[in-house]
Amino acid sequence: MDKSSQVNEVYKLLKKIYPKAITFLDYKSPFQLLIAVVLSAQTTDAQVNKVSPVLFEKYPDPKALMESKIEDVEKIIRSTGFYKVKAKNITGAAKKLYLDYNSEVPIDMDDLITLPGVGRKSANVVRAHCFNESAIIVDTHFSRVTKRIGLTNSVKPEVIERDLLLITNKTIQTDFSMIINTHGRKICMARKPLCGECVLSSICVFYN
């Protein structure tokens, strides 16, 4: 089975289990999702979802966050870890949005990755979920699962993204990303994966 066919088979099997796989971050606007994704680095989405309502109630738009006192932002997001760096990044991103993009989150990858704290993964999350752009979203779960089932041999996010873009139909790229992400959270965990319960075990390099 070639890798494109394997992607289609994996998608078919997992789609039955996760028919509506979506982002685990809570948000109401592109701005909120952008900030939430930056905060999600090195922590859980659940933890971000605990602090983001407080953050956005106090700073509902880029201008408000840009004008905030950094110490107040740090206090709100402290539980997400690396809070000093994250506070600097999200206030910096808010400032750039306000000054350069009229407080609107841009759609283009080249623009998004100029924002402090925003890399390709974060940009792809925003582009996919807010602007319906096709994207391969490479996070730790996606990296782990795709390597285990033999769709990539790399551990580098940019290489994994490139590898999967080449073998995944554009119409399913975002959905495939979220389905793999969900499977990585629920079954194919980093430690003690539930291989006996996995529908991909027969085609999984890691298991076989």
C-alpha cells in the first residue's frame, strides 16, 4: 500500500470513531484562537481553557491586550507555564495586530508567522479553523501518531508537514489533522498507548 492510500485508509477507519474532531481550545473569534494557541505551548488545552475566559473578559481585543500591564497578564496566565515569555508574546502579537493589521488576524501564513509566539503550527490552526484553509497541523500528537503508523520518518515538524501535504488530499487535510490529533490523545498516547484497542494496529509500524 502506498502512503497516499494508507492516509485514505487511516482516515476512513478513524473517521468512523471521530466523526466530528475539532480543536480542543475554546474560542469565539480568530483573535481569541490565536492567543489561545500561543498559550497552549508546553501545556494542555484544558489548562488554557481555564485561563482564557478571564484573559479575554479583561482584554477583549488586541488594543486592550496591547495596553495591558504585563504583570497583570502574567498573573492571569501563570498556570499555563512559561508565563513571562507567553505574556510578552501575546501582548506583542496584540500590538502588531493593532498597528499593522487594523486589529484583524491575517489569513496568510507569511503574515501570521511574523506575530510573536506564532509558528507554522499555530498559524495553521488559525487558518484552518477560522478561515477554512486546508492545513496539516503538526503538534506533538500528530507527530507521534504519523511516525508510529509509518507516514513519516521525521521528528521535525516542518518536515512532517511537508511529508503529509504530499500524500494527503487537500479536501481532508484539516479534518485528517484533527482526527489524528484526537486519536493521539485518546488511544495512541506517548506512554502506554492502547494498542489493543486501536483500529490501526494492523497497519501500524510501531505495533507490528
